[in-house]
Amino acid sequence: MPTGWDAAHRIMEILEEAGHQAFLVGGSVRDRLRGAEPSDYDVATDAHPEQVMVLFPRTAPTGLSHGTVTVTAVGTPIEVTTFRREAGYSDHRRPDEVRFVSRLEEDLARRDFTINAMAEDRRGQIIDPFDGRKDLERGRIRAVGQPTERFTEDALRMVRAVRFAAQLGFAIDPMTESAISACRDRLQPLAVERVAAELDKMWTAPHPAYGAVLLWKHQLFRYLPPFCAWDGEGVANEPLHPLSGLDALSHSDVRWAFFLFACGVDEERMGRRLRSLRLPGRRVKRIAVIARIAAASSVPLEEEEAKRRMLDIGGEGYQQAISLLSALGRLEPETAKQLERQVATWWKEMPVQRREDLAVDGRVLADALELQPGPWLKPMLEFLLEQVALGQIPNNEQALIDLARSGRQ
Ligand code: ATP
Ligand code: MG
């Protein structure tokens, strides 16, 4: 199967044959150099978007205003962006103006960190005007150019520095790190969505505790939305739980829950705080349920109650809630492991795990009961699911219809 690299390579070839320059840039160069699989491949070129769109049969104008066209080659979509410079950051969050340029070096100079400011041509030659490779080898996050200027232009870069530290386990270069302290009051105008997206990436990183330590070390919460706008106490000056707990957890949802507990958010305010982070509704619900289970769990677990909760967030979600209890220091790790195994067994034993497993669906049920489908269906199906999952009735069409009928009377 062709890979992202094959697609990027093919695109660079076609651009070069048409007389343009084309390079792999950003995270993909960094990841290839450190021997990791890039999450995506970005191509930069001196060709303007309309020239790119003429050269390839399958394109989508995904970000024309900042020069990006998505080109699909050998079945894989790749973002192709015209070399550009950014000017004027009067609101510290987005450039007032994007200008296309003809030199790769100018495009690399607008990038945030030296390790993200390298390019690779299709023959594998690396273009590295800011010594990114050396920083990659030494394990350093260093701003391109003057760090305070770069953080003043776009304050999100401070959060990104912390995120890359957590992802790569790198130290932040001393000058760059002291610029974070010096510029942190510029964080306030940032869009919550951009902040939450970086933190979310941090919770999938190999060293999330390290990132969280840096956030507290520089007291970024006082300035960082949405935390700075939280009413009441805001975020605790010191984490309320040892941050090493984050590294022991295995999923971004449960890491969010732990992090918010460490911030001092109690269970009652968890939903509101999560919504203020503007995470997708589905995630908010899942994280809140994990937090609620962890807050309420008693040991030994009650089987029926556990099974009911599992219908909400799945067996894995319940296991995560137990690992959260252990990270919060409320359960011995050994006991937590035992409980996780117990929960996995219960989950496997359940005759149905989700609504689609039921022997009836909404349409069949509405027909059998001679009722119009409507809002009554959802709670009814949930009730039937619980009854079957708990072994109260068999998963058989007639039994389900009978129970639904008696429930309607
Ligand atoms: P990931 O593997 O997480 O996608 P990445 O380095 O590709 O990491 P992206 O957010 O996808 O990060 O950004 C792609 C590239 O764009 C970066 O490598 C960097 O060169 C540049 N970049 C992104 N955001 C900024 C920013 N706020 N300021 C300057 N350059 C940026
Ligand atoms: Mg990327």
C-alpha cells in the first residue's frame, strides 16, 4: 500500500518537473530524522495555489487564504502550502497578513521551533538553516529567532513548546524557557480551541507529566484560557495530586480527568469545566463519566452497578476509571490491576454491550407496538439494553417486544 511518504514524494516530483521547488517540511522531517513515523506529511512549494491546482487532477482548496491546497496522490491526501511569510500579529493569535514568498528559507524562518523548521527534498537532502538537527540530537526545543518576539507574535507557541517537550521528552532551551515566563501574560487572547487542541495532543504524548510540570512551573494557568477565566479559585497553585500519575494512565480522556482533579476541579464542576475547554460533546460526556465513576467507586465493586456504568462508557472506559483511582492514590496499584481484570471479565460476560447488539431496533419496536417512532424510543431501548445486559431477560425479539409493551402500559 502506498504511504504518505510515497504520496508526498510523487507530488514533489510533479512540482519539480513543472519547474517549481518542492520540499517536505515541518513535523514530518523532524519525525523522519528521529526515526519515528510522521503523523502526516506536509509539502511546501514556491508554486502558488492556483498553479498547484492546475498541476494535479485531485485537489481541494482547504486553506487558500494561507496558501494551502490538499492534493490527493496515490490515494493519500497531502497538504501542499505555498512558501509564505507572516506579518503583523496585532492580536497575538493570528497574522494580520500572509505573504507568499519565493525562498524556502523565508518559509522556514516563520516556523516555531528549530526542530520544526527543517526541510527535506525528494532526494533526502536536509535543509536546516537554524540547526534543528543539532537540537534534535541534543533533545532541545529552541525557538527560531528571538524567543520573546516569536512568543509575542503567536502566544500559542508557548503552549506548543510544552506540548513538544511532553511528546519528545526534550528540554526547553533556557532562553526559550525564560521567554515563556516573560511572555506568559500574552496568553490571554488565545482561542480556547487552539489551547485545548495542544493540551489534547499532550495527553496522548509519552511524557504528559513532564508537560504538566512545566505548566505549573511557569504558572501558565493564571493567563491561559479557559483556566484564567474560571470563577472561584481558578487552578490550584500546586497540583493537588502527584503529576507522575498522568504517565501511569493510558488514554487522553482519563488524563484529562486526572489533570482537572489535579487542578482542583471537583466532580460537581467537572462537566462545566470540560465544556469551557470546548472539547467535543461526546468527549466531555465520556471524561465526566470516568471522573464520576472514579469519585464514586467503592471497593469491592458492585457487579450490577459496574455493568450499568459500562453500558455508558464501555469496558475499557470503566477500566480507565479504575486506573484513575490508582493514579489519584485511592487504590493500591495491585488492587487496581485486579479490579481491571474483574471488570474486563464482566464486560466480556455481558450478553449485549451496545444498542446495536439488541435483537430489536427502533423501527421493529415501533412497528410491533403500533406507535410512531419518536423521543420515547431512546430511553426504551436503553432500558431494554440494561435488562438484557444484566441478564434479566434473553436477547430475543419477542421477549424484548413484550417487555417494551408492558413498559408502555
Ligand atoms: P504533529 O506531529 O503533532 O502534527 P507538527 O510539527 O506537524 O506536529 P503541526 O501543528 O501539524 O505540528 O504544524 C506543522 C508545522 O507548522 C510545524 O512543524 C511548524 O513548522 C509549523 N507551525 C505550526 N504551528 C505553528 C505556530 N503556531 N507558529 C509557527 N509555526 C507553526
Ligand atoms: Mg502535523
